[in-house]
Amino acid sequence: MHSAATPPGPDEQVDAAGNNAFTVEFDGPNVMFRAANGNYLSTKMNKYIKADTATPDDSCVFTWTLVNRPRLILRGEFGFINTMPSGLLECNKSSPEVYNLTVTDGKAAISAQNGKFWKITETGVSATGDKAEDYSLKLFPNSRLAILSEKQQLFTCQQHGALTATGDRVSSASLFEY
């Protein structure tokens, strides 16, 4: 529980009265929930969920998915993400582009309107892949998310427009409004 002087962390949800309901811990495609009592939510043999596990185990791990969210528009610190004619993605545009998002077993695949999937290349991120690369999404308050590559590198925006998968910590350059 937080006092008025201690704001919640980026992975926490707080109700209108300021009571900490749960802390969400992301681990790739999996999430764990820590209740206000300090224990993790775990699935019991009868399929009920209870906040009674002090040390997380396999019964505390949940795979998350987004439902009814097939379209994705992302705005970063410097503007919207758009696909250039070469397929390279840039993140400093003034108008949005709609991408397709598919989440399966907690892993996200993103494709452009040209049918090509996002792909990490030496020069940045591009929409030129013939097959999907799996990414992890980490959700934050205020409709923000971070995108992580399979190597756990964060997608990061540069002011000149480059979108790369080189970030090692969450910052304003690696959070996208969705």
C-alpha cells in the first residue's frame, strides 16, 4: 500500500482511494500478480485463485493475451511510428499508421499494412519480414507499453526517427502510447 507521498511504481495499479490492489510482474509472455498482502496469486487444484503464496512457483505464473485489439497505433516520445517506402520504421512522424497485432501464448507479432512483419535488422526495425518475430509487451499505466525483443532488448526511439531494439532499461524513449 502506498501513502500519498509514495507514488506507485510503473507496474502497479492503484484504486481511486490510493489502495494498492496488485503489483504486476512481467516476465516475457508471463505475468505474476502480487496482492496488497505481499503474497502472489496462485491457482489452486480446484482452479480457484488465491493470494497465499509468499514465494512464486509455477502455480503463480499466468500467460497473458490481448483480446479484441487487432489494430495497433504507437506514439513514442518524438511522434508516431510509420513505415517508410523502404520498409524501415521511423518513430518521429506527425500522423499515425495502423499496424496489425497478434498475441498468441503471450507473444506478440506486429505486421504492417503491406502484410510484412516487423523485423529487427542491423539498421533498425523494419516491416520487411516474411515470418513473424516474437516480441514481449510490457504494459505500464496511462496506456503505455514497452516492446522487448527475444534477446530482451527494448525497442527505443531516437529523436532523428530511428527505431532500434537496443534499449537496456525502460525510459521515456522506450515507452509507447497505444
